[in-house]
Amino acid sequence: MALIDMKNIVKDYKMGETTVHALRDIDVAITDGEFVSIVGPSGSGKSTLMNLIGCLDRPSSGEYYLGGDKVDELSDDNLARIRNKRIGFVFQTFNLLPRTNCLHNVELPLLYSSVARKTREAKAQEMLERVGLKDRVHHNPSELSGGERQRVAIARALVNEPAIVLADEPTGNLDSKTGSEIMSIFESLNAEGKTVVLVTHEKYIADYSNRMIYLRDGQVVVPDEGTLR
């Protein structure tokens, strides 16, 4: 069985009296250790699909198995544990605490896991060194460049040593050179055996992955020239 296995996934949102069909009959299978991009134009359902994969939301219908567990049968507490232990999240807007230094931003997921302070700090330090920020440990986000902030976000995503790393437009706020540097980190993570799934609408970013899943209007499609901008 695939690590991520989705069958006939539908996601609808109610907007007043209108129903928005965000995803329609999606079938997605991602094996352990793959590097996959979810691509397509704005509004195609990419982020909605990422939120379902990351157990941040539940589908309206269909079946989702994550590592053999049927997600719709799991309690909210179990889903929270999965998000904390098995999945690392990286977002376009970094989502760092602005008045908290890099070390404490990175150790935050360990705080939720009730890890002892010295262990948390040592692990956070290790992850910051891993993404090349050994000399920025005690800096606040406002003192960092955009690329450095994203490196902090990646270090935070890795601190619990998740099997899966999900990245939603991780280079969207970065110039192309910095974006390429960030993507090299994801390549390294995948080479170490982590499953990496990222959302992007930029072809040069998607080309870093080993496989692309194309979305348009909430459905998986065969790509054409209009799939990516």
C-alpha cells in the first residue's frame, strides 16, 4: 500500500447558498520516499489537496489512508499526533513567531511533545545547523532575509524527524536564486529518504521533483501548456 493513498476524494465548501467543489473525485497515491509536486494554476485545488494530505482538513467524501491508517476513522487527538510526529509543514509565509528567536521557533513542535528543555534546545540547534543557520540561532525573524526565514521554517518542520515533509509554495516569497537554494534542501531531504510533497505553480520548482500531479478545476488532469504559468 502507498504511504499516501487517496481514492475518490471530494471536498466541497458551503459559501452561503452556493457549494464550491474544490476537489472532485481525486485519486492520488504517493509511495514512501517519493518527491512529488502538486502543480496547477491558482484556484485549481492544490492547497486544498495539501491540507487533506496533511490532515489539516477532512474530505467531504472518499477514502484517505496514511501509512495504512484510515484517516476519516481517526479522532482529532490522533490526527493532531500525526501532524506533530509524522508530518513536517513548510508554508509560503514562513509562519514564524516574530518576537521569538530562531532556536525557540524551531523547538516549538517539541514543546507540544513535552520534550525536556535541554533536549529541545539541542535538537533545535542541530536542525538549524543542518539548514546552514548555525550563526543565526539567537536572531529574531525580523533580522533574517526571506531565504533565512524559510530555512528556519524548514528546520522547525524537521525537528520531530517526520517521515513526510509537506511544503505549500515554499519559494513563493523568494527570488529565483534563493528559491533554488531552498529547493536544494528539499532534494537533500528526499535523498535521505524523506517523502517530500510540495505545491507550486512554477515549473522550474516542480522540475526538482521526481513526479508531478497536475490539477485543474479540482481534478487531476493530463498536463498541457496551460497547466503551469
